[in-house]
Amino acid sequence: MLKTHFKYLALLLVFLTIGCAKRGSITGGDKDTIAPVLKSSLPKNFSTNFNGKQIKLVFDEYVKLKNANKQLIISPPMKSQPEILPYTASKTITINIKDTLQPNTTYSFNFGQSIEDNNESNPYSQFKYIFSTGPYIDSLQLKVKVKDALELKTDNFVSVMLYEVNEKFNDSTIYKETPRYVTNTLDSLEMVTLENIKAGKYLLIALKDNGNNKFDPKSDKIGFQKRHITIPNDTLFEVELFKENLPFKALKPTQVTNKKWVMGYEGKAKGAKVTVKNGNEILPTVVTQMPKKDSLQIWMKPVKADSLQVLVEKDNFKADFYVKGKSSKTDSLQVNAVFTSNLPMRERYALNSSTPLVKFDKTKISIKNKDSLSVDFTTEYDDFQQKLYLDFKKEPLESYKIQLMPGAMVDFYDTVNDTLNFKATTKNLSDYGNLRLLLENVKRFPIIIELTDKDGKVKYTEYSEGNNTINFDAIEPAKYVLRIIYDDNKNKVWDTGSFIEKRQTEEVIYFPKEIDVRANWDVEQPFNLK
């Protein structure tokens, strides 16, 4: 009898254990990683003779649209963007076409990564809905690689376009009209394919623009193929993006102090001629660059006048401005050092002045080392930047005292400086690194050699008119990006291109990896430019 009770008790414990195990084993299952599937579309994908105003896409699960304004690419572009509904999760996406469709044209709706399932956000990658308003679907394609003409990193969301070269086409078309075909690099692509193209002759361009598919030189980068392209074509084409230099244009000056007016501008201002008149009297002026801004500073001596005439001329630009102003603020001569403590071995010692300088007396300037010995120096003044350079031979682990006695400087307003004292020190050469470049297969000279940081900021520059061995001595320890610029017009700067002039940028070649320069190291780096 006792054994029977034990049997029932054991059986009860088994059932309780099984019940507990069942309750503890409930899970959500594996994570959904499967993208949505298109079950049907109305009209069907790849339909011909399309003449409707609405498209419905039906999926096997609830989907949502994410960043459709950036991801969705419609080619050819529509003047009136379609309405895409709903704005919430649904199994059906409805496209209401607002534009008048072109006859005998193949349209492509590339949704990029914008269609996702509602629960896990799995994208239906690069889904395309295609239809034709004519009897067949155009099926030709063109592959294009996009890069930046100067920078190592290329912008994302670059539009790649084809303009049909017909009787209506001219060079101004890209400023006024949208292209025949368009695609986009989105957020990661370097190479794109323009698809569903019909045979013909086209202009190929790329734009980093504001999304209106038209070229605005004030804000957009452009890249283009100089020669027109004939489709079909199996060539991989490359376009290089650049920002055009705008033609010089001056804006109306405004008074800041009783001695200074500020004038904004577009383009490049150096070399602009500014004439200020009080009636028929031409007033003495000095024009300088406003630091870190696209503005010029017009310095003049205080004058009593109801208004002044400011004439600005440069290249093809000419304008007269009539300005009024009464400011009680004034400018005083102030001088500050560019380097307040450590003076890099490769840099020139420089002083900035708050007002333009017109005279210097070198006999009232002295430079002494830590042993109080005089250091020989020369001077150079950049009147456009208001910067006085004191050039002298720098020694490692040295300290310098720079003194300017009263009258060493005289500014445009005949103000002289008070006694000024500055200090600068240099580090040991072992704190720096040295880099020697051995260039091979240079196609032509002169060349500009630049070391930049990873963000493209230029740290050091050398110029060669024929030497294949380039030395960067005493540079800060860091990882550098190396690039070579073929300076074809010999002006010692990289020159951008022009669409109207059909001129590409000066050629830039990057070394394929970063160069690590460490303290107290000598690095020798070959670079084959072939």
C-alpha cells in the first residue's frame, strides 16, 4: 500500500515538472531578418502603354517608408513630385502621379533603401517599379564612377544625369531644365548604373545639388564628361566633382567704424580695385581681406560727408555704390603674435596688425636668443592680409625675445606702436619627424606636393619644378595623407574647372595609404605616379 502511494506521488512530481518546463520555454522565436516581398502591383511592373495616374504596390507584410524624399529616385525626373501614401505602416503603397507623363518614355521608380518592414526595419533594397508610356521598355544602361576632383572623400547623395543632345539642347540647358535620366549615389555608392535608357547622344554630368536636378554654380558641385556620349556604350565613365569659382561680385559696403567699411563679395577678391569719392575728390584708401570671411575691409580716414561713392572694379565686374554712415566707433593700432608660445621649425614668425601698416623701421625691431645675442632677420609685409613676417634662422631648443620699440610701425592713420614685447620658443628636433618622398614617373612639372590630415586640411606644402626627391623636414608627428597636384598653369595653387569653358580641374593623385611620421623618425617613401 505504501509503495502505491509512492508511485502516485512520483507521477504527480513528473507532471508538475513538465508543466513548469512548458511555462518557461515560451520565447519570441528567431529575429525576423527577411525583407518584405512584393506580392502584386497594379499595373504590373514593367507594363507598357501606361496611361494611368495611380500605382498600387501590395506586399506580404506591413511596410513603412523611411527617407523616401532622399532615397526615391524617379527617372526621368517629374516636375511635380508624386504623392506616396500612406504615411503609416500598411501592406499597400499607393503612388498618385501628379505630372503629365512624356510619350514613348520608360519611367523608373527606384526606392533605394526606403521600403522597410514595420517590425524589424528590414529593407527591400533597391526595389524598382518600371513602366513605359510607349509600346516597349528601354533597356540600355550606362555605368558611371563618381569621385571628388580634389578631396579624397566624395560627397554622398550625388545625382548622376544624362541630358539628351537634340535640337533644343545647348550649354545653358543644365541650368534651366531637368535631365532626361537620373540616378543617385545615395549614402554610400561610388559607382552607379543609369538604366532603362534609349539609344541616342547625351551629355553626362554629376551634381551635388539641393535636389532640384538643375545646376546652380553658387551652391552646387559639378562633374562632367567633356565629349558627348553615344548610347549604347559599354565604357565605364568617370566624373570628378568640383566647385566652380564664381565670377567676382561685390555687395554694398556698410560702415563698421568711423575709419572702416566692410564689403561682402562672391568669387575671388584679391586684385579688386576700390575707389572712394567724396564728390569729385578721390579719398586715400587701403583695401584688405577680412579674416575668415568673404568680405573686404575698406580703410579710409574720417571725412565729413553726407554720402560717399564707392566704385568697385575687377575683371568684368563694375559697380557704383552710394553709401551713408555715421559710426562713433573707432579703430586703434593693436599688434598680436600669430605664435604665442611654441614656434614650429617650418613656420615664419608673424605679427598681425588690427589696422593697415604703411611704414616700418627695422632699426627699432630686435630679436634676441636666450643668451641675449642678437638674431639677424628680414621683414616682409602682406598688405592684403595685414601680416608682418620676421624671417630668421631658428635653432632647436631655443627661446627668442622679440621687441618693437615705439615707432617701429606706423599705420595708415599715422598711429605708431607702443613698446611691444613677444616671446617664442622652439622644440627639440627629436620632437619632430622627417619625411623624404621619392617620386617616380612624374608626367610633367611643376607639381604641388601636399600633406593633409584625414579631413583634407593642408598641413605642409612643397613645390617642385623638376626635383623628384621632396623633403618634409621637422614636421609634427602624425598620420598624413599625401597628394600630388599637376600645376599646369604654374600659379602654385590647385585650379578648379568650369563647365561653360569645358575646362576640367588640375589633376590630383593620392598616395594610396596614410603615411605615419613619428617623432625622431626618418621616413623614406617611394611614390610611383604612373
